[in-house]
Amino acid sequence: MLVIGREIGEIIAIDDHIKIKVLSVEGNTVRFGISAPRHIEVHRAEIYKRIVEHLAKQAG
């Protein structure tokens, strides 16, 4: 795992197409802005887990 420290307003770039910007830090909460092409789905981990579980149930 790569660990990167960033300050508010700074950006992390993942290849040429995905950018993650630190918008705010309030206590234990960090807010990010994520820019990615429409064909790349971006989900919080708990939502992604539900999607995977739902698809597994549909597949049987």
C-alpha cells in the first residue's frame, strides 16, 4: 500500500485520467473530490461490497 500525505487543495493523480483532491478535513473526516472518466465506477468500499454481494446472489 502506498501512503501519501496531502494537504487541503492538493491532488493525487492516478494515471492521466483519475484525480483525487483533498477538499476538507474536519476531525476524523476527510472529504475528497474524485474526477474520473464515466466508464470508471467509483464507490465507497461499503457500497462496492453490497454491489458485489448483490451480483453474486443474482448469479446464483
